[in-house]
Amino acid sequence: MATVRILREADVRAALPMSACIDAVEAAFVAYSGGEAELPAVIHLDVPEARGEIHVKAGHIRGAPAYAVKVASGFYAADPPAIDGLVLVFDAATGAPVAFLLDGGYVTDTRTGAAGGVAARRLAPEHVAVVAVIGTGIQARRQVEALRCVRDVTEVRVWGRDADRAAAAASDVGGTAAPTVEAAVDAADVVITCTASTEPLVRAEWIAPGTHITAVGSDGLGKHELDPELLRQADVLAVDSLDQCRRLGELQHALDVAERAVEIGTICAGRVPGRTSSTQLTVCDLTGVGVQDVAAANAVLANAGDAGELLSV
């Protein structure tokens, strides 16, 4: 008989602050790009009648005490969209279940935001006056939270198709709602895209030299937020996973420059340079990889102490 710890959303939140998750995710990216991670293919399941998307991701970082399997869902016909999730954590030495994280999607939201924090730490300008956020969902909040962990931010502008949601998101991040995408990104130092768009929203001619762009929304076939010319013009084009971004990310729409793309883990490890001047255009295409969930789950267990309930199984 095994004993499994049940950690609910409040427990997970307490054990996984954004700053700690950024550090954990950065180490995971280094392990992944260094060949020290085991990752199966992502399972995608759609529930079209409810605009539901379910992603199943799993992974193991060699040497970590636990491996993880995560089920994350978003049902976008609901108002507001219903986001949920569950992380199953297993002992990497025996395969025995160790913990169930009934986190309500918090791990996914936080590790996705943390990946943006890693990208900004390595690629954003040192001085960030203006941030443009394209999107109004949970990632609009989490990405700004993560950015503020690694850079001082003066002004945040938020654009969304729904003016009320844009105003709510802007209020939550201490910013203002922009009337158009072009107005949001005008003279922005950092641009963050986090929508479910299937057509480009950010045009290359709107982006000034020296800008950093973190693209989060494209994580499936046909999803598309950036003008492909932005990837072609980028001085540094980073991705979380070369293979996955070719299939699912912004890179699927600019395969002609795929050979120039570098994994963010190689930048974090110092094997290839990141930003080297204030005038470079940098782009990071993030599709989400299972090592982020493994890193977050291990961080939760390391920080949770005696929190949660014990269940004999």
C-alpha cells in the first residue's frame, strides 16, 4: 500500500510562487536542451461542441526525484472560460504515486508564465518602460507577473477583442486598455501575445528595433499570432522546443527560418548568445513542454512541507 499526498490549489499556490517557478523552469529548459530530459509526444484532445481543448503532457528530468503527468483543459465556450487541471507525480526511483496536485490549472498557468519570465530574463532589454499584452485571459496576468520578477516595468497596455475583458485584465495588472493592437505595441519594449488567434495580430511594421516579443498563444496546428516577417527579421529567434515549435508554434508559419532558431535552454546554459545589444529584435516562441510541469511539480513537493492530505492507495 502506498501513501499519496493530496495537494489542493491553495497548497500548490503557497508552494509555487512565480519567482521560484521561473528558476525551476529555467533549469528545466537547460536540461531539456542538454538531452537530460525524457518527453513523450503531447496528447491533444478536442471537445468541439464546447470549444474544449485538453492537453496531456508528461516528462522526467534525469536526476529529479519525481516524474509527472499533467492533464490541462480549457473550455472556451464557457463564460468566463473554464480552465482546470491535474498533475500526477510519481517517484522516479520506483514509479509509485507520490502526490496528486488538484491545482485547478495553477501549475499550467504559472509554469507558462514562468517560461515567459525566463525568456524575458535572457532576451528582454534591461530597461523596460512599456509592455504590450495582446490577450485578456489568465496568461495576460501571469506573463506580466513573471516579467515583473525579472524586469522593472513602468507601463502596461492590454488589448483584447472584448473591451470589457481588456479593461478587466488591464486593471488586474495595473495597466490601461489599448484601443487597437497597433496602439498597444507602439514603442513597446516588450510585446507579449497570449491569444488563441489563428491569424496574425502583430504586424512587423509596427515593431521597433530593440523590442523583445514573447509569443505564448500558438500551441497547436493553425494557431497564429505573429506576422511571420517578425520571425524572419529577428536577430535572435528562440523557441522552447525546436521540434514542437516547427509543428505547433509560430515557427510553423515561417519554416524557412527554422534553421536559425535556437532553444532557450541553450541560451540559458550559455552555449549560444541571447541579446547582445539594445537594438536587437528578439522573439521567443513558447509552446509549452512537459519538463516545465515536471520542474514545477518537483518545486511544489520541495516547498510544500506537511501541507495537504495523506491518502492510502
